[in-house]
Amino acid sequence: MAHDTKLYNSDNSAVFASRHGRRSHAFKSDRLQHAPCTEEQAEWLIQNYRRRGYEFRKTLSLDYRHWIISVRLP
């Protein structure tokens, strides 16, 4: 016999907050981090972000072969 059951998330505070005009700051990040990329890809990203006036950061990945670009979102 089938019953009508609904699955509920036990932690719905973020849903509650968004419905009432408040945002949960637990997941908010003001930086976008790109996946590791080559030197050429990194320079292309930097060029585009610099042209738009965004603040960015270029760091070397743990494998010392790729770059990780992170940009501060407006």
C-alpha cells in the first residue's frame, strides 16, 4: 500500500531566509575562482578582467604547472 509521503530537508533555514527577503551568508562568496588553467588561458582571463577594472589574483596551483585565477565580483 502506497502512502503519500514528502521528503523534507531538516535544514531549511536558507530557504526560509530567502522567502523572507534575507539571504544566508554561509554560502556567499565575493570571489569567483576559475579552474586551473594554462599560462595562456590565465593571461587571457587577466587581460579581460583588467579591461573591466576587476580586482583579480593569480596563484600557482599545487602541481606547479597551472594557474588559478580568482576575481572579486562587483
